[in-house]
Amino acid sequence: MRRGDYLVYARDVLLRRFDVLFNPKDAPSFNFLLHSSLIHAGFKVGHAHPNHEGLFDHLIAMEYFSPVVERNCALLDVLHVPGTECRPYLPPMAVSEMMRSFLGGMECGGLIGINISASMAERFWQQEKWGELLEAFRGERFVVLADPKDRNKKKLLEAAHANVVATPVTGNVFEAGEIIRRLKLLVTLDTSLVHIAACYDVPVVALFRNDRESMSRFPPLSPQSDMVVSPGPRIDALPACDVKDSVKRMLERIQKRAVL
């Protein structure tokens, strides 16, 4: 932090008194514990852990491998707030003119999105497998979502497959969300886009590695979702046929829902 940031933090946080403080970290974090101790609040809530005892007025005890969103929404029970739907929210951000122009002509519910980017090497899927997926559904139209660092991979898929609609590279998660909320279906690696789709009830086929923590604590929240799990600790071990089967099933479910 710069000196000015410290002053703002002291003025807006440390010198104020809050009714409730909630520490969402369910494992010890020095920074979170430090701030939890410094901030003045009438009632402090945290997750149950030996290192949290004595600092908080109430500790939420839930099984570690339960979904994180449910663990954090348990704060509502502590505060006796009536139950509400656990759905993420994506705050507005700047949208480029190029993206605004594309979104203006994008048909809602007509395209399938694929997200080829992830933050960890273990969560990537091979480019050729994405190509197999696109070729297996030539009757559908797709858009490719990618981190700016993967723009070349995105452009290669757009150029190689006639059923892919070229899109601007997204500049932030809100721009990605603006595309996602207009999709018929999102096929994505295990990233934040799994949960951004849930902001808008967009059906999801999510590619996960065989990792208990990821699958149990961060599952898809969209009401229509399918988790396709790799046989190993890396997503690149996931066969293309498994993803194609999941996409086919999901499209059939979407079609049936549209008829009802």
C-alpha cells in the first residue's frame, strides 16, 4: 500500500465502528486475522478454526468440503436474516466501444460459449480437443472466451472453424459476463466464469480436474449444470468424447425446457 492508501484505510475503516464484521477466510490468514482484530465492530463472526478462537464472538462450524458459497451465506443464519437464494453478483465495470458494438448485435440465447483460459496449467484443455468439440456441433454457433494472454489461441479457433463467431478480446470479467449472460450454454474450464454464469442462470458444462477441494467447495451454481471430471489431477486428461456427451445432454435439456 502507498502512504495515501493507508490514510484512506485508517479514515474509512479503522476510525469507524461497524455493527458486524465477517471474516470469510475458513483457514488462518495473518492479514485477515490482523484486520479482524484492528477493526472495531460490535459483533465479529468467523469460521470455526482453533486459530480463530477468542477473536470472534461467533464461529460458524460447517464441514470444510461443503460449498464455499453455502459456508459464507451461513452468516445470514447467524444474523437471523430470512433465507435467500445463493447467487453471485457481478458489479458493473467499464465496457469498451468495440465490445459494446458487438454486444448490441449479439443474439440472446443463440450462441454457445467456450472458455479456453485458466489461471493454472493443471486446468487447461488441449487446443485440438476444443477443435474436436467445435466440429462435433457444426449446427451450433459458438463464441470463444479467452484471457488476453491467450488471444492467439482464440484467433486460431475462430479462423479454423466456420461455426465460430469472432468476438473482441474481453478486457475485464464484466465484459466476459456481458457475453455469458446472452449465451445459450457455456462450456468452461474450472475458473471464475463457472460462477459468473450463475449470475444469469446460464446453463454450464464445467470441466474439472479430479480434485476433491475444487469439486466440493467450488461446484457450479447454475440451476442447469454438468460437471465433467477428468480421470486424473489435470484437465488435459479429460477425453473430448466425455465433454461432447455432456454438451449433447445439456442441449437436449435446454431444448426440452424451451418447449415446456
